[in-house]
Amino acid sequence: MPLPDWEPDYANRAARMSASEIRELLKLLDRPEIICFAGGIPDPALFPREEVADAYAEIMGDPELASAALQYSVSEGYPPLRHWIAEHMRALGAPCDVDNIVITSGSQQALDFLARLLLSPGDTALVTWPTYLGALQAFNAYEPRYDRIAPADTGRTATAYAEAAARGAKGGRVKYAYAVPDFANPTGATMTLAERERLIALTRELDVPIIEDAAYSALRYDGEAVPSLLALEARRSGHVDGTRILYCGTFSKTLTPGLRVGWICAARPVVRRLVLIKQASDLNSPLANQMVMHRLAESAYDRQVALARERYRTRRDRMLAALARHMPKGVTWTTPEGGLFVWLKLPARVDGAELLKRSVDTARVAFVPGRAFFADGTGADTIRLSFSLAGEEEIETGIARLAGIVEA
Amino acid sequence: MPLPDWEPDYANRAARMSASEIRELLKLLDRPEIICFAGGIPDPALFPREEVADAYAEIMGDPELASAALQYSVSEGYPPLRHWIAEHMRALGAPCDVDNIVITSGSQQALDFLARLLLSPGDTALVTWPTYLGALQAFNAYEPRYDRIAPADTGRTATAYAEAAARGAKGGRVKYAYAVPDFANPTGATMTLAERERLIALTRELDVPIIEDAAYSALRYDGEAVPSLLALEARRSGHVDGTRILYCGTFSKTLTPGLRVGWICAARPVVRRLVLIKQASDLNSPLANQMVMHRLAESAYDRQVALARERYRTRRDRMLAALARHMPKGVTWTTPEGGLFVWLKLPARVDGAELLKRSVDTARVAFVPGRAFFADGTGADTIRLSFSLAGEEEIETGIARLAGIVEA
């Protein structure tokens, strides 16, 4: 009996689903001989394991807390955690209340939900070239077109963007801009205040919101902090409710990614919609995880951020020094002020995906080829290196080995 | 400064997002004077709290396990848990392998993902009238039309369904049938073997898959088990890979809903697609929760199912007896062989939503009005009662009080 052919069953959107090179590469982490510069993976040595253990023990040891933790719970999230996050957002310069916060399963789910709320097929999302691959994957399910924003490039007017969006087969509109203003994935670049204001001005003219992905914002190693897009707009209007910024935060890079706790901070009408989306898509995030994250946030957030900054600053410095020492002429890279990534431009004749194959086989170094981060499929001569997971000696060795095959 | 108006920003699908009466009612659970027959909420007294506590302590107490549990993990789910589930599915008569299993955040996420994979706007989903409200909410995000399947009603041919689907404004196709064959939410009804075969025949003729929602299947209190749609088809083809059944399972009603662990068992090409959807939507379910659920499944599944059956059987019997004793003439109800629900038909002049308002105010009894379970908005004279959460005395008291106001 022949097996059923499923292809004709799928929705139109299925044509745009593709495997993440990053996620596939996660499987390489199990091979100890590979030095891994792939993935935006925090160093597990930093995880506050004992506090997590204590928090679970406290919750599960108390019959009343345990009953709540193991039961269904409200879609908007655990109220004490939402209160902590609202206070945290206020400390970051964004006046808001608990009703401006909805809990998501990491900021990946935040991106999925926001695209689901905003995009009809054929609408346009404005993104940078390159941008976070996981954002493109989340957005793709809702069949957008992409157009390019470039902080430094002020050549195109709002009208030009709107006209380009309307020229699509389905006559869509620009629905939002997506940006990672601090230490962007994949480039490590940080938008200057002037670039932030320019993006805000463009989206105001287009009358569209901005999805601000702040996944790495807490991880600054040097330089002056620049206010978030949300803080800039909330100061002007006096409250997050007056802004058009949809801020995605996460504990994944500061406390732990494994509990899958992130949040969206946005105007109340949007949050109410997002709660409905949460309800329809998975009812609620596990309450036990939210209770644990609340305890971690209360007791360990500042300390963990300080630890992470120290650890990753050292590794960034080591990676930048090793790149300078080993890389042949014709390779250039970014100098990130924070985050987890350095972005390399290879000599034009070198293909990043091709280099990865050679690298895993001969240099035993993993990284992510850059092309997947480009909505238009360009960027073949770029690669992303993460300095978060490998130790300092490994960084030195890995970069030397990688440099050896770039030249070849 | 006026606040931004967000309505023009939303995607077309947003028009179909509405608050769940069930989820809103969860908030009533906090009011101790209300006897709650709402929600499909397991009795928290059954939760294996100590085993959960031990499992978390074991995992977080081991540096290696804890590092994995608190890190990102693979989208398809924790391999030992997937192995356990594959074995469980085989024991239920569905030959399959670990690659036929993907872990989801409860079966609600399974419904969301399957609709995302299959539905383009304007396609048709076949559902019963009434059907699980949460399924309608999940499906609505992908803008389907609904058509009615009724196990007992064989009047319509496959051609008639296909033609009705093509008559939509967007010329869609029938893409799947959705069914809860055992102790359905909301009616408590179980499909006979003949009804299952009839549904399979209809979908075979339409060449569409069936989403089989098995959320309550383990909770049978009397009568003979009927094979799942998946088991019927897998026996014929020899393996799940040869079937068109997309089986959604969950630990929510047997072990605990709070950890949010469910699964889909389906043909491999579909599972590969679903893993991509999982990746794009929330990367992975929390690994710690999956590790704990694996330990619970290994050590406590059979015992917990036996406990739940005993507890809920007693409560079902008490509710059916109380209904017979107290309800006025003109009220009829189902006699479920399992699950959590009894479904009432009120006298025609009584509106379920209206009754709820009076009930919360004067009888202090909560339940779910039936209309939300009907894709066509009918069913105003129906209500759903759950017997899972209230104690026996409360059931007696609550039904007596409710009967008192139905008459009024």
C-alpha cells in the first residue's frame, strides 16, 4: 500500500516553512570535538541551578502552591511575575502597568503572536537585511512580503514604502517594522539614538507599530546605554498606552531559556488581543515555570545579569582579539558592545554555507552561515559567530582553526 | 493626546478572535461560595504532587541534568518522553515509532499547529455541532468555514460536503474533520464503532485527514472501550505512517495540566512539518517539564488513571442521580460513559447564558452556557456541567440549587 501523499493537504503557508539551520546545528552541540560558535545559547554554567531547585522545592512542597502550579491558569500570566516585569519596564524608562504585560513562552512566541495579530497574507513587514532568522520563521507563517529598513539609509520615504507594499499581488499594506535595537542578532550592531528616532519617524509617518525585540538588551559590556524605542515613545506620551511600540522581552539570555518565559509590553488594547491569542494557541504558559521565574527575578536578576556581563564580555574580548590575530585579510567583522554575536564578512568568493561544511569536517568548528538571516536570500558571504558558549581557550583555538580554512 | 486606535492595524483573522467564556469563568474559581461545574478542570487533589516534587529535585540536583533542563532543547521534544508515548500509542493499538511523535504544549497547541498546517482562509473544517470550544478558537485564527458532521446523520454525501466547501467566497476545500470520539467535550457522548467507521469512510471519500482529539479517552468509567480512529486505520495499514489520522493526546486530564505537555501522533511527513511549526512558534516546550512528565508517566500513569477513574466515576454517578432527583420536567441530559461532562438541554424558553447570570447571582452555581460550542451560534438552550471539580456533597447541593432556578 503506498503511503499517503500529504503535500496537497497543506495550507498555502506551508510552502514558506523551512528548517532552521540554527536548530539543526543544535544537534552538533552533543559532539564534544566540535567547538561551537553556533546558536544564541547561554552558558549553562551561569544558570542559577540551586535557586531553581529551591524554588521548585518550595512550590511543590506547599500543597496550596503546588495545586495552583499544576492546574490550568490564566492566559495573561502569573500576576506577581507580571507585576515584577511592569516594575522592571518602568525602571527601563517605560511607564506602564501590570495590564500592559502578557507572558509568552519565550520571546519567540511573542513574535509569532504579534505577526498573527497584525499580518494578513500579502501585507509587508519591514525588517533589516540581515535580521533574526527566528523572526522571519515566525512571520512566514502569516505569509508577509518583506521590505528592507536600514538604519543608516534614509534614502526611501514612507510613501515609497507604502507604494511598494501596495504593489504586491494582494495589495497589502505595511503592517509593522521589526527591529532588534541593542546588539542585534545576527550582527551585534546597536542602533544609535539618531537611528532610533529615524525609525520611529518613519513608522509614525506610515502609521504602523514597531516590534522591538529586546532579547539581548540587558547584556551591555561597554558604551552608553541607549533608551529603548518603547522608552523614547513612552516618555513622550507619558505611558506605554500612548505608544505604538510592541516590546518583546525575555529571561532567556539573563536567567534561563529552558523555562520558556518571555513577555510583551504594549498598549492595553493590544495586550487584551494577545491574551485571546494565547488562550487559543496554548491556553497558558506553565504556571510552575512562571512561579519559579518570579522567584529568580526577585532574588537573582541583578546578580545574574552582572555575572553574564562579566562572562560574556571576557569571551567577546577574546574572540575579537583572536579574530584580529588569526583572520586573513579580506575578512571583516563587527565589534559588538553587547549581546552574543560577532558578524563576519568573508572574502567575496567564500560561501558561508560551503565554509561550514568544510569547517565541521576539517576545522571542527560550528557557526551559522549568514544567508538565512536575509529575507531576500543574499548574504552568502557572511557568517555569524556566537561567543557565549565556548570557553576562552576554545575561542582562541576555534578562531585559529577557522581562520586556517577561510584562507584555504 | 488621544490614544492610538489599534483596530485598523489588525489582520483579517482578528475579527474572529473572541474571549472564551470558559476561561473567563476560571476567575470564578477563586470565589469560595460558588459551586463550580464550569471548566474541564481536573481535581487538584489527584495531582501526584510528591512525585512531581521528587522529579524536580532529582533533575535540579544533578548538575548535568539541570544544565540540559534549563537550556534550549530540540523542537520535537524530549526523546525519552517521545519513546514512552510511542510505546503507549502502540499499547492503544496504533503501531508507530518515536518519529511519529511530536511534543506540544498541551493538546490545545496541537490543535493550533494542525490548523496552521492545513487551513488556508476559506477552507472548510468539518466539526460536530456542538464541538470543543477551544478547537473552534484555535481553528478560527486560520479563517476556516465550518460544516457540520453528525455521527448519526448519514444523509449527506462526500460530494455534497465538497460542493458546499467550494461555494465559499474564496472557493476553499474541505481540509479535515475534527472529532472527539470518546466522551466528547461538551456532550460526554462516545462514538460507536459504526459511527467511527462511517466518519472514516466519509473522510476517505473526501481524501482528507481526521484530527482525533483524545483528551478524555483514558477516563472511561463503564462500558466497553472502542478503538481510536487511529488504531482502526493503523491496524488496516499496519502503521501510523499509512493513516490519515492526526491524533492529539495529552497528560492534562490524567497526570496534570499545569506542566502543559501533550503530543501529536501522526505520519512522519506530517510530524516533520509540525516540528518546523513548533520551531517557528516557540522553539521548544520547557525541557524540565517534559523530563518531569516522563518520570511521572513511567512511575505513576496507570495508578493515576485508576485514581482519576474512581474519583470521577463517583462524581458522575452523583451528578446523574442528583439531576434525576432535582431537575424539573423538560430538562434532559446525556449519560456519559467517561470524561468530565454532562450536557443538558433546557426547556426551549430557557437561555443558557441568561440562566448562568441568574445562577451565579442567586444559586451560586457556575457552568458553561452551550452556545459557544456551536460553530453556527445555535444551542442557546443548552449548558455544560463538569463533575470533575466539585465534591459529592457540593454536587448534590449545586444541582438542587440549579434545578430551583431552572424552574423559576
